[in-house]
Amino acid sequence: GYCNMGFLIAGEVIQAVTDTTFDDYIKHHFFDPLNMQRTSSTYEALLSATNKCTPYTMFNGKLEKLAYDNLNNLAPAASINSSVNDLSHWALMQLSGGKYNGKQIVPADVLRNTQIPRSIAGAGTSRLYPSQHFSLYGLGWFLEDFEGKKTLSHSGGANGFVTNTLLIPEMQLGIIVLTNTDANGLYEALCYQVLEAYVGLPYRNLSATYFSLYQPGTDEAIAQLKEWEKITSKSPKPALALNKYAGKYSNPVYGDLAIAVDGNNLKVTFEQHPDLIGILKPAGENKFICYYNPLSWGVKEIPFTVENGEIKSVTITINDFIDFLPYEFVKQ
């Protein structure tokens, strides 16, 4: 299974074996020698930057501005702040056997090792390219074939941002797309639009193709949200008194959460996520609709499990963008 914690562990290993921080290590060994002068890896550097874009998400059919994510605690997986120009230096190094401006930044055999397949990734981009033969995963690269050539790619995302990098070493081609809304498929479509144009394939509108795949799910989500709003607007009474749902709940993975009465609703707070709040509006019986803040965590139906008139647990879900799985928190 894909999990960003693997990248986090790699960063912890760097600190353990070099006696310096992940942030200082990558600045000294990568950012500085690659002349990536506008690139940083901390939340504080992002806040102090004077030339930066603002993150957005889509909520109920409208773009909504988001706050910047503080990713310091997950730095090796998602914290690098950069620009297309700076990232092009990194791409040139990847395409040049680890060299940049004639200097060996990364050993060539190390880069080759990252491009060796380790696992099967799935369908890949076969929906666009039916003649594709493989979709695999190396060390931080998705590995696929395009017109008989191997491609290296990886997307990424944080609160209000999604990005993509696509390299074709045999063509000495690198494509980098950065976007500042997490509600789009263009970040991937544009990579392949440029690639198809570069190799001279007949034009087709890949943005429209991706949108046709993306829009049905968006329409379904908006319809579901309106249905939940319709239900909660009637203020249905829950099966038990609100204070019965209040208390401390625990999950072996995520730790504790607390639920408290908040007027006619409930409010959930998370021990390990101090900036995350959820307002639970009654939806009848033992179900509530949770409106998360930040908005990017989503709106979800949250059910409580009741046994013999007492609350046993609550099942928490959030947007798939953050975590696909449901988690049961048991009442303490």
C-alpha cells in the first residue's frame, strides 16, 4: 500500500545517520548545488516568502481560499516549497545522470537505482494510452511506457495544491506542472498534453478528457452535500440526548478525540490534530453530518455505534485526498 510515512522515515534516517536535520541536509546537498535559490522546506519559510501563490479548494461548487498547511512534521513527504524554474534544475540533474552544470550532485548509480521497478502500480495512464505495457513503481517514481519509451513521473499534493513531474530520459525531456487548487485534474492532463505535442501526436483535448472523468464525481459530491444540508436543516433529533455522545474516544492509530455539546450540535477535536475541528449536525438516529474546518478535510456522515442504550464508538472518515480509510474510535 502507498503511504507517505515511508518518506517520513527516510527523512528520520537522514537525521539519525548524518547528525543534521532533514531541512539542512537537503539544502546543503541539493538546493544549494542545484542553484535552487527560491526553494525551502519549512512552514516558516513559506510564510515569510514574498512571492508565492495562495491555495484553494472547491467546496459546494465554489473556490474557497485555504490556509497554508504546516507540514514540518511530515517534511520528507511534502514540505518542499519551490518554483518551476528551480525544479527544472532538479529535473536537468535527473536527466543528466546526476550532473548539474558539469558537477556530479548525485551518483549516477543511485539515480538508476530509483528507476528500478519494485512493485506493480496498477492501471497507470492506460485509459489514455491503451498500448501501454506496464505501470510499476520504483523508489519515488511511477514507471510507465509511452510510445516505446520509459517515463518517470510522480504527482504530489498538499492543502490546496496538486503538482506533477514527468521525465522521459531517452528524450531528455522534463515537464513540471504546479497548480494552486486541489480540485483539478489539469496538473496531470497538461503534462501529457505537452508530451503529445512534443512527440508530434495528433492533437486531442486532454483537459476535456480528464474533466469528463473528474466532473461526474464532483457533481455526485455536490448532490450529496445538498441532500445532507436538506436533512440537517430540519434539525432532526438524535436517538439519544446530545450529552450522551459527548466524551473522550480513542483509536490505537490516531490516539484520542473529544466530543462536546456545541449548542444544538456536537463539536469534535483531535488530540493529534490541534488545528482540526468538526461540527457534527444531527441527521437522525445515531448519525451526524460532520463539517470539518479546514474545509479540505471534507463533509462526511459520521455514525455512532450504540449498544444497550449506551454509546460504544464513533466511526470517523475524512476526504479521500487525506486518508481513504474509516477509523473507529471507542468511547472511554
